Amino acid sequence: MKSGSHPPPTPTPTPTDPMATPLLTDLYQFTMAYSYWKAGKHLDHSVFDLYFRKNPFRGEYTVFAGLEECIRFIANFKLNEDEIAFLRSAMPTCQDGFFHYLSQIDCSDVEVYAIPEGSIVFPKVPLMRIEGPVAVIQLLETPFLSLVNYASLVTTNAARHRLVAGQSKTLLEFGLRRAQGPDGGISASRYCYMGGFDATSNVAAGRLFGIPIRGTHSHAFVSSFMGLDEIVGKTLQSLDGSSQCNDFVSLVESWLEKIQGLKSSIGLYGETNKSELAAFTSYALAFPNNFLALVDTYDVMRSGVPNFCAVALALSDLGYRASGIRLDSGDLAYLSIQSRKFFVAVEREFGVVGFEKMTITASNDLNEETIDALNKQGHEVDAFGIGTYLVTCYAQPALGCVFKLVEINGQPRIKLSEDVTKVSIPCKKRCYRLYGKEGYPLLDIMTGENEPAPKVGERILCRHPFNESKRAYVVPQHVEELLKCYWAGNSSKEREELPPIKSIRSRCIEQLDHMRPDHMRRLNPTPYKVSVSAKLYDFIHFLWLSEAPVGELQ
């Protein structure tokens, strides 16, 4: 959805960005700004591309995230008096006129074009194009990179977990306690949800972003109880309000006797742990509509699962339906299968319809590899609670986005390197995704700003930007322009509205489903092609030769 020509109303900073200040940047951005100002170049019109060079996690795709926070950042971009005073103390040799200039700047002359947040993206293609006065744009470089790098990395990590788990499984983000600080935990919850997770344990993230929150209890809760005598006589009214159980503990104990007989019939012997039973009973009294028990404090199959079943059956007598169990240690594949068999036996023995479908949640330092291994072994897990490896992006700590000048005052610029992967693609560009007959994306292509757009049914030559032998003709069946205006400054250009987080999540999941499977597989994925038009290819190499110094041999 597009809005009119007026800039969007200035949003106020949220609790997720307490450091949303123009000082959240590297010192060299201010030293460059001063040099631009001294040279009279600070108002030169510049164009910068923000992109990355290599997909993370040994994969062949990335999910773009962080756009909304970038737009919020520039909407609130204004140095206050205290910040100006600090800069004076940090840069004592700079002239007073520079600090007056800094006190006046905002982002009203800035324009931001971006690929929609939640999109599948690929190396070299600009995620964002930022235009405006060069000194101001340089001040945005570090915060934009900071806001996009981690957001895109953790969203991609979440999306990879979603793909390996499958759409039928529930994914729960449990990473707050292991995240890199509270702000990292808040960001992780937000972007894991965007990447396809269903809920978070993070209460603050639930309030800020409307993400569903989930949680049960810990091992400490279970071990804090000593026995049933702590809760004897507790009452529980039936779900329909027609009756009241005056001693819920007695009802639980009567069911446990029956469960003990069932245990023996399937080869499980011995008494269950009564302190665990007391903990489960207490929790069920507190949350009869949402009773999910952590069953591995003592022994999963000899105590945890039977105790859960006794409490769940007592709840069933009063019209409630327990949710299920959580496994946090041990052989998760085996224990989930054995737990499911026990639930099936309970349903068959006592005729409680639906008992065999109790939810089994698994946690315990899960990651993409362990879920894949569980799938290959076979398991009965319905939901995965994932924390450390997810939010810390343990497999790869950084994405490596870069922010490169591609044009200044209408003149294309290029950054050269002996490492060809670090050579930038010059000039202000338009970017398109071309689709084939099967509906899958074939490749992304970059063209010069004034080149005609690719057309459906018309053949176009697509070239690798740096390898002359890699080229192919494509006849697209659908053409999608990727970069859209999200911040128009004071210009009259139409801009896109920032979508709600649920829409971004839906976009991510939809795009994952519509990519060619060989691009998305975990092992040896097929690289996705990123190309340039023939005209842009020729210009890149012309500018390269023009800018590269000519050596001399003596």
C-alpha cells in the first residue's frame, strides 16, 4: 500500500531502540562529515547501496530484515544540544560553524529505496539504496548496517530452522537468557518471529510487537515441592461451572493408582516421584486450561509422563484438556516416541478421546542440525523450543553487509579490489527479479537507472557482473521490480507503508515456499544467479579500466 506525497508522521522511539541517537555511529563518520563540510562538499548529492557479499550459514539465500527500524531511525534523526556539546568535546579542533551545521541537519533531504522487509535476497543486489547529501548519508552508514546486519542474520537463521522443521511443527523462541544482552534478546524475538517462529518466551517482546508468548515452568518449580501434603484440600471448579471438586489432590491420586497398573502392563515398574506429582498438581490448579508439564526432572518414563497423565486425566474429569509435556534432556527421539505410545495406551485404556494427541515439546540446546537429525531418526515431537543456537547465530556471528558509494553528483563511482568479490557495482541502479514458466524466480538482474525495464516474453541478455563467460538469455514470464520507496523526505514521491510484523512474517514464509527447492536445501544448495544487463556490464568494466592505475615495468 502506498501513501501520498507527504512524508510519514515522525514516529517516536520505542523501548526497542533506547540508543536511537545520531551518535550511534563510528567516529569516522563525523570526521568525514567535517572534512566534507570544510571542502564545501557536504551537500553533494550521493547515492549509496547497502548490500552483502555472501549468504550466511553455508546457504544460498538470506532474508532481509531491519528496514522498519532504519526508517524509524531516520524519522527521529536530530542531534540535540547535549549531543552537540559532546561532539565539541570529542572534536575540539573543529570549527564552530560545523557544529552549527550539525544542529540543523535532519533526513528531510534523504530518500530510501528498499526491497520489502521479509523478502528472500541475494548477494550484490542492493537491499537498500540511500540518496541525499553525502555528509548526512555517511552519518547513517553505521546505524543502518547495525540495524540490518543482525536483523537479517537472525531472521535467516529462524527461516532455516522453519524449513528444516517443516510447516506442521510449532517453533518457539526461548533465547532471551542466552542473547547478547537485553536489546539483543528483544531484537532476536522480533526477527525470529518474522523468520517463521510461532511464539516467544520473551514477555517484553510480546507486549512490544504483539508476538504470541509461551511458557510453562522450570525444573526448579518441580523440585521446590516436597510432597502432596503441601496442597491437600485444594478445590477446582469444573469447566462448565456445574460442579466443584473439593479435593483435587485425591482425584489425582485415584488416577495415579490406575496409571500405575497401566505402567506395569507396558513394562514400567516402580513408584513415581511424589514431589513431582505435587508440582504438576499445583501447576494444573493454577492453569487448568493450559497445563503443560516439564517431565524430565527425575525420570521421564517412570515418573514424569505417568504423573502428567494422572493430573491430565483428573483435569479431564472436570472438563479441562491438558496441553502436553516438554522434554528438556535425554534422547529426544526415543523419549518422544515412548511418550506418545504411553498417551495412546492411556486413551485406549480409559477411553479419553484425543489423549493420544497430547503436544510433545522438545528443547535442550536444539539447532538446525539436531532437528534435521531428529527428522532422520524419526520422532513424535510437535513443537521445538530453540534458544542459544538461534538467537546468538552460533553457526555464523555476522552477515557482513556493506555500505558503498555508487554515485556522487550524477557521476558513477566504483570501489576496486584485488579480491573481485569486493568490487562494487557502480551507478544508481534498478533491480528486478525474473520468473520462469514454473513460477520460480530464475535470477535477479541489475540495470542502469535509465535502461528500459525487462518485459514479459521479451528475451534479455543477463551477464555475471565480473565473469565474461557466464551469461544467458532469459525470457521472463513475470518481472518484479525489487526496490520501492520507503522514505521520500520532502520530495513528492509516493512511498510504501511499513507493514505490520505479521504481514512481514507471512511474506517471508510465502517467499520461502515459492523458491526453487534446490536453492533452499541444506546440503550443497544450487547458487541463485545474480546478474547485470549487458549495458551495465560494459559500463562496469569501462569504469574499472578508467579508475585502475596503469602500472609501469622498469
